[in-house]
Amino acid sequence: MRKILMAFLILFLLVSGLSATEQGHLLIIGGGSRPPEALKEFVALSNNGPILVITSASGVPKESGPAMVNQLVNAGAKDVNWLHIDSPEMGNADSTVNQIESASAIFFTGGVQERLMKRIGRTRAEAVIKKLYFEKGGIIGGTSAGAAVMSSVMITGNELINKDSTDAYVSIQAKNIETKEGFGFLDQVIIDQHFVARKRHNRLISLVLENPRLVGIGIDEGTAIMVYPDDKFRVFGKGSVVVYDARKAKDVKANQNGLLGGREIKMDVLVEGDEFYLKL
């Protein structure tokens, strides 16, 4: 009997070990300057392992790559390199995959989020980056466009109905804000950036009302959130983080003109040091 129990115990431990995964951290910066304390925590959570800056969103990678490397070095990093993946073919290359696999932390620079997803989305590079975060306990960071890609539902910045660039985001309207697929490190939120500085409340409220299961997180310039494995995040930096939560909202609807409405939508305005739990 004792041998049978011991065999079951060994089997349980083996199965537990095989199935155990360790989710990592996310540093999401709203654009503009990078909060120094947030970068220091990013470096600390990388465990002094190699940090890889990916510049695929950028139109000037030879400038944005070294600049971000220098900021991370100033924050205490010892081993930082940058990589510009400029096509899906490069995203599938063995050399690219090997370089990403050797990193303990990834940081996405700003630029254009659609450009980043077109170059890396659904490639082997994306798969190993997700493995780093979801299974190896690594940390993923990003700013501006590199922040927008963090969620499953990604804001592109385009409007589908109101296309006059001089009249941007003037309504809370259904089927107007274009979204595409992001990396999906967070599947229960929508991330928006440059939020207060560029007055982007209308577009995030629109998306939250159209997708009430998702929490809208608007991060201002010079501001960041660190998302921990328990789905808590903490605010860093000089600006605000605005959270819109319609998960318990009532009477969510669109009228005949496509204008969205709803009652009891929860709003939080957070500043440096504040914490927020994404779970209900």
C-alpha cells in the first residue's frame, strides 16, 4: 500500500512539474518620457538577464533602438541589445527566434502599432515572445505603439466613420473606432496611450461600451503601469491613468444614430503609487 501511495505521489509531482507555468510582468508606458522608477523595476524584474529592445513599430529604428538601450542602461541594465524585425520572413527566421529565446525581457519601442503587428504577428517570433511571458515568467515592456499591442483588442488609431482628421474622436459612437488583433498578453482589457494629453476619452469609452467585458485603460504620457501576475497593476510617473469599466453597467445600447449609451459605468482616475485589481 505504501509503495502504491508513493508511486501516486511521484506521478502527481511529475505532472505538476510538467504543467506548471509562470506568468510574467508587463510594463506598459503611455508614450512620451519613460518614468525612471518604472524602468528600474523593469530592469530588476529582468533578473539581470539579456534585455532585447524590438524596434519593429518604429520608422527610425536606428534612432529609437540605441536611444531605448541607453535609457535601460541608465536604469541599471548590464546586457541590452536591439533588434529590428522588418518583415514576417525575418520574424520566422531561426536567427531571430534564437535571439528572442536568449532574452529574459523584451521591450517594444513606439511607432505604429499596425506596422509592428504586420511584421511580427502570427510569426515564430510572436510565439517565443508569448512563451517568455506566459510560461517563463519573463517581463514584456512597451511604450506608445508598443503599449497598444499588449491587449488582444488593439486600437489602431483609425476612425471608420468620422474620417476627417481635423475632427477626431468627437463622438461616443458604435462601429467607429477601428481595432485589430494585438499580442494578447492581456485579454480582459483595451489599452490606450497618450490618453489625457491627446483627449482620447471618447474613443476608449466607445470601445468599452461596444465590448463591455473589457476594461479600458487609458495611460497618459510620461506614465506607466506595471501589471503583476495576480492581475494587479501599479501606476508610475507624472500623469494619470484612467480606467473605464462597463462590466456591471446597465442599459448599454446604441440609438438609431449609432450613439452609444449606458448607465453605471465605473470610472477610476489613478496617479503614481495607486494600484488597481483587474479581477472583479
